[in-house]
Amino acid sequence: MKLNTALIGLVLVSSGLLVSACQTADPSKVTMGSSTRSLTTKAGTQVLLTNILNYNPDCSTGRAPALKVISGPSHGTVQFAKVSGTLPKGPEGSPNKCHSRRISATSIRYTPAAGFSGVDKVTVSGQMAGQPQYFDYFSFTISVTK
């Protein structure tokens, strides 16, 4: 059964789990895809990097990928949190049939260290649930302003 993977900013309810160590994904595994995103936040202000979710063709929630920080941040912390929300309708001409369904997800948030301003980088790997040979990589460049 094919799972749809989405990276979207949902309005979500969350409870967090702080990532305390970096872990390296197995480089012999197959890379499915990657994304790079640049964001800006103010010093001392947490920012949502993205939400990761899997849902099935019948709109039920799929198993979440196993997420790991594989590099960075040098000047802040990353948090993963279990969240839930509804999917948006989708772009004109390709509506999302699951847009009104509540879906579980994992949010990735970054908080800069106190007093830091400048650029920080984070890379997260996502091992696809039920497919241990496949990884997605998400890279974030965060500009922290005063």
C-alpha cells in the first residue's frame, strides 16, 4: 500500500520531546528524496521547521517515519513533537480528498540559543515506516535576527 508523505504547516496541537543527541543514518540505505528550506526567526523565538506526516489513500493516518537529527544545530536545539490537525484543501485543480480529516503528524521545531544571532543549520533524516531501506533527508537553514 502506497503512503502519501506530506510536509505541510498545519494548525496543530502538540506535546514535545526534546532531541538531546545527534544520530547518523545508515549511509548504505537508499535515499528517497530530500528537501531544503530556509527560515528566519528572532533571537530566543522558536520556529516551526516543518510537519511530517504519512496518510493512506483512504485518509487514515499511516505510521510516522523514524526521525533523527543527523547534523546541527550548532547554536540551538531541535524538538520533535506529536501533533494533529487537518490537511488543507490543496491547490486549484488537484484538491486533496482528505482535506477535512484529522491526521496525526510529527512537528520539527528549532529554538536558537539565548543571545545567538546569525545562521544555523539542521539536517534531519526520516526513515520510512515499514521500509527500513528508505530515507528522506530534510535540511534547514535558519537565519536568526536580533
